[in-house]
Amino acid sequence: MFLPRVGKIYVEGLTRKELKDLLDQKFSEFINDPDIQIEMNTYRPVSVYIDGEVENTGLYILSGFGAKEDNEFDERDIRFQEKNLGFPKLYDIIRKSGGITIYSDLSNIEVIRENPLSNGGGKIKTIINFLDVIDKNDKSQNIRILDGDRIFIKKSNQGITSQIKKAISSNLNPKFINI
């Protein structure tokens, strides 16, 4: 980003709050007590890699649906308190990848993501029990997917046909599976 009075500012990887704080700091040299407001016009698509027990592993690009609000980061893990349902979720990437296989362990899905710089940077990981989304309608397990997320669906020791039936009835899997 280039601002005539401030100069070039590197903003990649910053959250909106981090960018606001940085701009407030830079503009405080020219303005008393600046209060910069940042509004997103559109959200760019996110690239997500999914691996493991899904029909088609690989890199997928999911677009947002025009949501206007950010989500709050929960410091205990990478689950998010949803304010708006317009962002791609874990359900969307599993469905886009063709659904689960008969050996998918939906109770043990690993999500790895970049940690914001304000929280120390690096990567963070959580385990999601997606069966709770299907069985108990627990929407807190259907987390928002962010750019650069890596999702790994582990293999179960035995085939779980009941999971497949539930996945089909919840529209997570297509009605017909090639064997």
C-alpha cells in the first residue's frame, strides 16, 4: 500500500485490527489522535489445501459470499465466533473436494493455519469433531476457512458406513459414490 504522506507500508498478513493500529501510528505524526476506519469492499477468494480421506485431495479456491464483518479470534484454539455466515466453512471445502471416503474419521479432522502476527505468528493447529456438526447440529465445529489453511482428514481403522449415510443425508457427500 502506498500513502503519499506515509510512504509504502507492507500490509500482507496483517489482520484488519493490526492494519488499523499501524495506520493510526503512522498518521499520528501528521494528525492528532487519528482514528482510521477500514472497510472491506469485497473479499478475495481463499486457497485451501485438503488432504487425507476425501474423494479428491488438492488445492481448492473458495470465494467468500460478500460478507462484511470479520470474526473474532478465539485464543484457545482456531475456532471462531461467527458473526456472519458469508465466509467459506469446513463443510464447503469437504463438499467441494467430492466428500468423504468410507474410511474418513470425521471425529478427528486436523486444521492447520497461519497465526496472525499480533498473536506471535507461526502456525496453529486444532482438531475438529465434524460428527458433531452432522449428528448434533453443532455449528461451532463448522469453522470458517481462511486463506492458506491446510485440512487433513485422518483415516479410520475400519470403514464407517454409518458416517457415509449421514454425510449423504446432510448433503456433504454426493448421492452416488464411485467404488
